[in-house]
Amino acid sequence: MHRIPSGRPSGSGRTAAAATAFLLVSAAGVSLWTAALPAHADPLVPAVPSTSAAPLAKSPAVRAAAPDLDKGTAYLVAPAQLTDGHYYEPFGGGFADFGLTIDGAYALAATRKNDAAFTKIVDFLDQRKTDGTERTVNDWTGIGTSYVSGGAIGKEALLAEVAGRDPRAFGGQDLIAALDKAVCAEASTADTSCAAPGAYTYAPSVFSQSLGVMAQLRADDTANAAAPVAYLKKLQNANGSWPSLIPSTGDSDVDSTAMAVMALALLPDDESASAAVAKGVAWIAKQQKADGGFPGAAGDSTNSAGLAVQGLGLDADTYKAEIAKARAFLAGQQNEDGGFNVAADGQQGSDVRASTQALGGSTGISFGTLSLTPGTSPSPSAPGSPSPKPSPTASTTRKPSPTASDPAATPTISTVPDTPAPSDTSTAPAPAVPTTDTPAPAGGGGELAATGTDAGTQTLLAAAFLLTGAATVTAARRPRVRPARHR
């Protein structure tokens, strides 16, 4: 249970209290986490198997042709999952999981089954409402500091565009200008902020890179997106795939490839981009398993299958059979409560992070064209104006889910989370805890995941792991679906 205190200490006192509480809880209960951290996770959308005791998925014999969007949406917006327009980190303490919250909004935009819940999430971010530690989305992205995460900014800007809002005036910030500023002119040597010219700052995954490119192109910021686009093209492997992390480690990843082709598909008049997309989509199709699933950081991953459907959907006529088979696979991994398993060959039980990507991805709508503009959506608060702080909630019953950060899903929309880097206190107010999608590298998102544990979260996790021992951590952390990476 996640208890959100109504009267938390402020400043360094609040940070120390949160850290102490988390370390004590982690030392005693980290063994309850049942998933192993994948070798490569995606920063913007991590996913760790949940301990939820949801009913097992249907057997292949009674598998539906596609996931039930109504049931899936109901699961994502249930009070046990979604509270006051956002999802919480699994370890408690009132820390919002901003990357997962955006992943959930993407899924709701794709299903169109609960526009009110979608709008509430968007308003939570746009109006700079705070979580139980008084943090806003700006603390997560690191915007305005020298540690801004390009992947996290891209993920937030893309959501603004999906919602029909202005990414140049969202959350009191010009997110597109921030993305432009986050494009690296050269590789950094003193730190890991810049992987290469054209990469975004503190965005170590293809998932994160793709989210940034999509956000810039959808904002018609084509000139400033030229360098990031060129770098994304350069990362493609000879076999048509993209690696998970950047600089490239030479691996081939389904989640990252799906994100990259969705980004480059926004350049229909660019012959080299079109050729890269065709080659990437063909590679994705060849990775499909006999049961219709796709390999990911968590195994026969629902996260990867959802992203694969989106990638294949860019040429739906050619890959009609593969798409149908993948949707049937996802339907077979949907539980009676509407949520999805992390993987067919892993721990069974509904997982929030995996469910966002599996459900939204099953529609086949690319993140590059996803759009939902509810007619009843309230106007966002004017930039700079304060918004009411949400009332503290006594608790939520959301079960622990993977927290690798956005590495987008392996990327985790894949799993080295695409998390914002620690805030620079010399240029902006310090967040309640130090901050670090993409995976961010998933992705997405991109994690998407990929994506969305912040630097502070990672710092606390690291400390807890040291207390419990490396052996316990390895056994306890579960592979993220990035949505364990992604997004």
C-alpha cells in the first residue's frame, strides 16, 4: 500500500525523511519483488513483473482475436492503479511515477474508452499539480537545469501534442525550445551527458531518441530535428534493426526498432528515412515467435508485442497476418481483471506498466500519429499560474511494478529507464529527491519508455540494494517490459 502523508517535511528534511523511510522499507521488503533486472532496459518505460495475484491469462484454445479494450481501460483507470491523475512508484512515499503516468495516457488516447481519465492525467501534468512529495513533472524532466533529460522532455511534449495542446506552453514550459537546446553539438568527454552529435542530453537509448524526434517533427520543428534525425538513422544496424542503448552496443531490439520506425515514418518525403522504415519493419516481422509474441527483455514480452504491432501497422497491408497473430497473442495474455501479464513465459499476473503498452499498442496506432482531443477537455492553467495541490490520498492498493526507469521498455516503452538526470540546484529549485523514460533507454520510450523513474528514485534504489545485498537484488528485481523500457 502506498500511503501519502498529508504533512510532509519540506526541503532537505523531506528528502532525508523520504530516503530514510524508503531504505528501511526496502531493506525489509525488497525480496517481495519477483523480477530480475534485464541486461538492457529502457529508460522511459521500465517494467518489472507485478506481484498482483490476478487471474491467469486465457489458454490459447480460448484466445480472443484481439484484447478487450473496455476491460483493459477499466484496469488502467481503477483507483487501485490511477490516483488523482497519476500513478505512483511501487515503493511508496508519495512519489509519482511520471513516466508510467504518460504511458497510461498514451494507452487511453489509443483506446478512446475513457477520455475523462485521459484529460485528468494531462491536466495533472499541464497544471503542474504535485505528488505526495510536492514534485511536479518539471522536477522529473529536469527542465531548466543543466541535467535536463531530452528523452523525458520529448515524452512529455509528445503527450501534449497527442492531447491537442501546445507543447510550447505545456506545464508552464516551452518543451520544444527545451528539446532544441537539449540537442548535443558534440559528444561529451567529461561526463555521459552527450553520446554523440545529434543525440539528446541524458537520453541514453534509442527509445528516448525516437521520442524526442517525434515530438520535434510533430511540432513542425523540422530544422532543429535534422541532427537528431540523422543520428537516429545512423544508429540502424545493417540487418534493419536498431540497438537498445546509445552509443550502440551492437544489439538488435524489437522495442527500439519499433520506436525508431514510428519516428522516421513522420518523414514521408525523405527517401532514406522511408527506406530505413521499410527495412526496420521487415526486420520486426521476422522476429515474431510461433505463438505470435516477440522477444523482449522480459522474455516472450507483451510490451514488445504491443510495440511490434504499432511498427508493423506502418505497412498494415503487407503485414496483416503478423499483426493479427500478435493481437491474438496479446489477447491470450490479458487477464480477467483487464490487465496483462509481463510475458507469456514469465510470472503470471497483471502488471500496470506492461498493460499500458500492450493495450495501447494492440490498436496499432503509431505514437507518431496518435491523437485525442476531447471536446470537454478543460482549458489548461495559464503558464506561471499555480494550480491546486491534490488532496492527499490515504493509500492506494497498486501492486509493485517494475521500476527500471525510462530505458522506454527494454527500451521499455522498453527498460533502462529514460529518467531525468539529477537536478542542478544551482540553476533551479531542488526537487524533493534528486532526479536522474529512457531508458529512458523505452523508449521509449519509449520508453514511452520507457518510460519514467527519476534520478532520485534510482539513487534511493541503489542505496537500498546495497543494504540488502547484490544477491537479493538480482533475485528480487524483475525484468522490465520496458514499457519496461519505453516509453
